[in-house]
Amino acid sequence: HNDPPTRPPRRNATAISYGEIDQALDRLTFGLLRPTSAGGAAARQRLIAVHEAGHAVMGLLCEGYDTLNKVTIVPRGVGGGGVTLFTPQPDRIETGLYSLRHLKHRMAVALGGTVAEELFFTADGVTTGGADDLQQVRSLARRMVAQWGFAFHNLGGGPVAWEGEEGNGPFAPRAASAETEAEIDAQVTNLVDEAYATCRAALTQHRALLEEVAEALIEEETLDAARMAQISHPHLRQSPAAAPAVKAHQSVSGRKKAERPWKPATAAVWPKPPAHGGRPRGVREPARVRRDKGGKAPGEESFGI
């Protein structure tokens, strides 16, 4: 793309800065910056800020989850609102392998926007802004049960893949009976219910952090990893044992989980670029977004409204 090379001459510089590359990647991934209309701008901005704060805070609260790279309410593209970007951990990038814990965390983070709307505006005030997030949750839960064998306890026998990467579309081969399909649907529901319960409990217990992030987004529009760490540190600096506990809920196997302390994730700080404008030495370029199209394990991710 020709955007980064054209920026230095505009500011009488001889090198492309890391920030300019990041802006170009955002433009390619999410589209051009889109102006907002004056009418209802304040209410819309608050709604988007609450939604994106839900994703960002839930990502911080999930122990060992991907690094929060940036959260913004600056609209881009057609119909775009805000977006929350996460950078996968290096081991996940190198191996492409994802644990059951990580996949459960990903569903909880995806539900963070809708749950935050529910907490701030009540159930009747929840919008359709989380439509793409809900599709991700359903697709991921289905693959966890039908392709990756994460619910074999209730399906009988050992782990079985009941469908291939093409999913259960009308032209996909059928390996499961109608009864098994009904049980797969039940286990998918269990996983989604568990993710929702986890997300709602965590965001309710960390409501003060959620509110502070939302207010910061309204004021600043974009928060990078360093700014998010600055905001979240006073709220999450207590020891895990002193942190609020998540209520017990049904697991995918149908057994009750014992109450356990909620362990807040350590907010990783994305180092600021050096004075010469290049990428910090030894720092991996932030992974960009790709949409989940097939049955492969999920990679880089974003959540938005």
C-alpha cells in the first residue's frame, strides 16, 4: 500500500515511523476514517465506548489471554464503530495450538461488549452492535464440540470429530445422527451459557474498572496497551486471593465447578517506539486481524461494534 511512503514528505521527514505503519494497517484492515454526524453523537459515542470497554476489560481479566494491543471508538469503514485489538501470545502464533481454557476465554471476551451494554443500559437497552461477536461465539462453540472433541464426556466414548472443517453446511458430509446432532446443540448451549456467566460475573465484580475505561475512551477515543495498563493497574493490583470470586456455573461436562478466585491477567505493555520512529528492538509486530472462515483454530482477533 502506498499510504506510509507518502506520509514522511508531508511532515518533512526522511523515514517512516512505526506509528504511520500502524495507521496504514488500520486503514487496510478496517477502512478509512469515517466522520460521525452531530445528531446523537454523544449517546452513540457512549454506547460504543461501553461496548469496547467490555471487550477490553474482559480480555485483561482472563488469565493468560492474548495481549491487549489497542481499543478505539474511532469509526472506520462502512458502518464501523469501534474495535478492540488483541495480539496473540508468541507460542500460539508459532504452534497454532489453542487450549480449552483459551477458547473459553475467547468466548467470554467476545461476549464482553454485549454484557457491558446489558450492565450499563439494562437488558432492554442492549443493541445489535454485538451481532458479529455472537456469530463468533456460536461458530467457536460449535467447532469446540463437533470438531475438536471438547465435549466428549457427555457425548459418550472418547473424543470424536463429528464434522470436518467445512462445518455442518447443507453440502457437508453427515457423520452424526439426529440424536447426536441434538446433543451437540445442547453442549454448544452449555459452552455459551458458561461463557456468558463467566463474563457477566467478572464485569459485574469489576464494574469500576469498566466504567473508568469507558470514560477514558469517551475522552481520548483510542487507548493503547500502555494507557490501558495505567488505568487497570490500581484496580487489578490486589493479589489473586483477594480478588472477587466468580460464581460456580455449569461446565461443558455438566458438572458444577467449585468457586475459585478470579485471577486478573497481567496487563502487558506494548513498548513505545524509539525516537527514530522504528519498531522497538526485540518486539514482534502486532498481529493483525483475520476473520474466521473455516474450521481451523482461531488466530489473531478483534472485537468491535
